Amino acid sequence: MADKMKTLIETRYKQVINLEQKPAGLKKLPEEEDEPPSSKNDNRSKFFHNIPDYIWNDWKWQFRNRITTIDQLTDFIPLSNEEQAQLKLVIMRYPLSITPYYLSLIDPDDVNDPIRKQAIPSFLEIAMDSQGMEDPLTERKASVVPGLVHRYPDRALVVLTDICPMLCRHCTRKREWHHGRWVRTDEEIEAMLEYLCQNSNIRDVIISGGDPLTLTTRRLESIISRIRAISHIEIIRIGTRFPVVLPQRIDEELCDMLSKYGPIWLNTHFNHPREITPQSAKACDRLLRSGIPVNNQAVLLRGINDSIKTQLKLCHELLRIKVRPYYLFQCDEVQGTEHLRTPVDTGIKIIEGMRGHTSGLAVPTFIVDISHGGGKVPLESNYVLSQNENELILKNFEGDIYHYRNPKYSEDSQIEEIVSAVNSTGDIIRNRDLSFRTQGAEDADRVSLRS
């Protein structure tokens, strides 16, 4: 049986690899490249025409009615019998979960739809899962107590649950999908809070998952309020994809609660401009009006957003809804995601292609989170061609070369320059005609006499 399964996987891999993977790197300039053909229409009326607004806008209904089986998926997305059999094999290892809202953004007739690729399994997830690691960022090793990762001196990551409204196919914690649905117990929460209390160097806490907003607002408040009560913790951050995949969750009750415990920053995860809808824009606006800044952390994904044109469009749309493009992450070395990863040079070229063609506010920082717990490293094109103590030779965004004088910074050189400047000033004063001083005194006397 194992040999038969291996043969099936190898055969199918050879059949589909050329269909689902693009050639490495960037092939066209932004003005030449077209987005994959996709419908920009919301398919709610097609998929869920019988669901009235008051139900559709209930985030709990959306959560309860997620699509989690291939049989359910075939009601919306056309799949051959062979594809259904293959995807059933995939979800035995890497499960499926899509909210009705996010499903309605997919063009069911386009196998290369960028929304579809993030949500619907691919046979390549198991055909290529020998590549990559379960835990590339070694979060388990850096966990000081269960659920609390303390890698950087002043920051700690709190993982409250492995439950998400949607299981993104590129998820960095895909390993947790094998372990069923869990939420941290009261005892685990107490241990995390105790560690935070005892470590005064920690000033910034990131709450993540899974997705922490799957917890009820009351449960979430019970945790956030206790973190906020720790005197040395200045900032709380929440990592969530709810504004993208289930924006109905960002309701008044949640925003009113979060507004009581600021400063809270929210990092979300738009990967493609078509994910920015009136509903997601409204969710972000509601957070902002509650005093919660929103940043975006996109992931660079093959065949989804790996072009300058798509990234420019995404970042411009983000700014339009008042969300800051913060990071563009290189997709982590996670098992089951290799088909979505791009060469690192692709990300560098995208950022290089954005520089100078849009405002700096619209250009995210390209980040590689180094495997084995090395931490985040920003990468950019090298604009410094050479450098010495006197000058730099720089390349600008158009490829032109410039010489730039390098100021001296040592204390000795500063003192010499100051003494030289003072001496020069003295020479200037001594050699200049200062008759204006006399005239100024006469004018002052005149004013005095008139008064």
C-alpha cells in the first residue's frame, strides 16, 4: 500500500508540477506583466444566494459553516473525480478550512486564481513535502513555557490556540494542523503570565495562534487585561488574518474591548489586492477608529503575488484603506509549502522595482526569517557599489551611478574642522568692511531721540 501510494504521488507530481509552478524569478517588467485571469466579482450571490445579510454578517455563522471536506468543496468548485481523490489524500495530512466569505472571492473556473491557491489544497503539498521542515523557526526550542516563545530580549510571542477560520496553504505553523483543535488551558495561561511578570526586559507582547480572534471577546479580554496590568509591558500586538478571511469578526464589541487596553497594534495578512473588499476595508476602518493601528505582513507566494505589478497594486490598495504595508516575508521553509516558495532574489527584485516608482510609505521591508531560529533579516538590493572614508559610489532606482561625499565623523576630525572654521571666521571679520555697524548705531540713536 505504501509503495502504491508513493508511485501515485510521484506520477501525479510529474503531471502537475509544470501546471502549478511558475519559472523561478521575474520574467517581465511591471508594465508588461498581467495578473492571472480572475473574476473580480463577489460570488456570494452565486454560492450563497439563499443566505440573508443578517446571517451572512454573523461571524459565528461564518465560522460554523466553514468548508472542511472535499465533498463540500465540490458544491462550489468544479473538481474531477481524480482531483477529488488526490485532494482527499492531501487533507488527511493537511486539513482544509475555508470561510464562506473567503470562498466567495474565488473564481471557481480559474485553476490559477490567486485567492484559490491560498485556500484550496494542492496535491503538491504532499508530493513535495519531503522538502522543508516542520518547525523551521524552532519555536518549540525557544518556548520557555508551553505557548510562550521568547527569542528576542524585549519581545515575547504568546500562542493561544491552533484554530483558524481558514487554513492558509502557506501557513508557517502547518505542523499544528496534525494535532487537532486546541486552546491553551487556564494553567498554561497562568504559566505564561507568570513568566511575563518575572521578566522585566519584556516590553512588547505579540498575541498569535492559530488566530487569537477565534476566542470569544470575553475570553480574549480576560487575557489581554492581565497582560496590560503588567507594568513593564508597553505594547501589545495581535497577529490575525480575520480582517482578510472573515472581516465580520471585527465588530463593535471586539473593537470597544480592544480600545480599553491600548496601545494595541494589529498586524494582519493581505497577500493579494483582490482580498481588499468593502467588507475588509470596513473592518480595518473600525479598528483604526478604535485607536488600533493596522499593519500588513504579506508573504511572497509563487503564482499569487510574485510580481512587481501585483505588489504595487496590493500596497497602493492597502494605503487607500489606511493600512501600512509593513513586511513582505519570504515564505518560510515549511513542509507542504515548497510549491508556493519563490527564490529569495524574486523578493529583492520586487522591492527594487517598487523603489522610486511609488512613495516609500508603500514599500514594505522584505524579510527572511532565518531557519533554525536565526531571527528576521531585512534584504534589499545593494545600492552601495563601493565605499571608503571619503566617498560612496551609489546606484539609484534608475540604475544611474553617483559619487556621494562621505562626512568624517571622528572626534579629532570634528575638532580640527571646528578650529579651522573659527579661524576662517576671524579672518573674514577682520578683512570685511564693518561700516554697517556704525550706521546701525546711528539709526538706533535716531530711534531713541524720537521716542
